[in-house]
Amino acid sequence: MKLVIEKVKHQVDTSFAVEHNYISHFVSPWHFHPETEIILIVQGSGTLFAGDYMKPFAPGAIALIGPNLPHVWMNDKEYFKPKSKLIAESIVIKFSDIFPGKEFISLPESIRIKKLLEQSSRGIIFLNKTRKILEEKILDLSNQKDFDRIILVMSILNLMSKSNEFIFLSSKGYNNVFNDSDCERIDKVYKFVMDNYTRDISLDEISSIANMSPTAFCRYFKARTLKTFSEFVNEVRIGYACKLLIEKKYSISEVSYRCGYNYLSNFFKQFRVIMKMTPLEYQNKYWN
């Protein structure tokens, strides 16, 4: 099957852009943009990085990403294998402040949507019943034309603004301090970690990837991600552990080994620190 990317670009006669991506793996690097973005993951799994947030994602994930929030949807390693038949599919809606318009957004009736767009600077991911309704609306967008598309997108924003079924992605104190060169450097670091987190990664090794000295890299990474490099690696490993625990293919000790922990006690310690529960409690909570 030949994979293609189908995109509906922002035309002069439209106030927002819709992209339908159907590819072997998501290709966007760690990046940010001035537009606001609504994204539905139709197919694909991996890890979402947004600001100082990092958690696994799965099909059905829906997020609202505000202007200038650095983010990347990074697929699992299985998607990059030569004979992989996995698919990464997403629908993305992008718009600037031209849509819905500053005057419209300032109307009394639009106060909730205005607040939503202000909060989108932290990134928002929607859950439960809200997520399901949003998914149906976003999938229906391709069936709408002209003004009906505007009505549907406004309906999506209205539903988001009324919902309390969401979590913020980045922390309240997060500020984007990245520039273009930073994005390229952090993207290399993230990709290297995602390819190698099942083994020990030395500080010398990762700092050479960033083309910095170990001391400078530690300061740089903490300043831009609000966490130490070792904290970041543990979050990546535990995120992968959560995925394996949900799949129920391996014992907890096997999950620990597959995530890069040589000692089960360290795995339990890090899991409890990050997830606030034991691996077994997490697995039971998910399936119950």
C-alpha cells in the first residue's frame, strides 16, 4: 500500500486550514508555530511532548495546542522499522487570530471560548465523553463545506470551552524559551533518548549529541524543560512501562527489564514517584 499525505492547505478563500495526514509515522520534529492547533490522532501511538509535559498517546487522543507551545507527537520505535505496516493518521485544524476574529471573540457570548484560547497556551488534552463527541465532530469536518465548516469548528470550540473533562499539558509556570536552533538541538536529544532509553545513556554521550559539554548540557536541559536529564529519561521509561502494563503481554519484572531498569526495586521506586501508585495498581486501575 502506498502511503500519501493529503493536505488541505490554508487558501485565500478559507479562514482556517485542515490537514489530513496518513503516513508511516509522524514527521514533524519538535517545533512551535504562531497558529492555534486542534489535532485528532486517528491512528498511531507514541509519546507526546508539549512544553514540559511528556506522556504516551494512543488513537483517539485530542489536543488543543496554543500558539508558540513547543510540541512533537513522536511515534514508537516500531513505526520506524523497515518492514513496518503501521500507520500514523491525524486530522489537524489550524487557525490564527483571524479566526474566529478579535471582535467576535470579545463578544459577551464568546467569553468562554476566549478563555479557552487563552488557556491553550499551556496545551489541553480532552478526556472521556467530551473526547468522544469531539472525535465525531472532527471526523465529520471533511463532509462539510463553506459556512457549514465554520459552524462545525465553532461547535468544537464551544464544546471544549464548556467541558471540565480535560487536563493541561504544560505546567502553569512553563514559558517557551526556545528558538529555532534550540528546537533542532532538543529534537535530536529527544529522538536519541526515544531510540535508546532501554539502555544506560551516559551524560557524556547525550551531551555530545547536543554538541555541548556535560556541565553546559545539564544547565541547558534543565532551563528549557524544567527537569533534569535523568528525570526526563525516567519519565520516558515509565511512560513506556505504562503502555506495556496496559497490553498485559509481560510480567511486571519483564516490563521493568524492557524499560531499561536492571533492578526491580528501582523500577518500583521510579514508577511510584512518577505515577503515584505501584505498577500493579496502575494496571488494575486501567482495566477496572
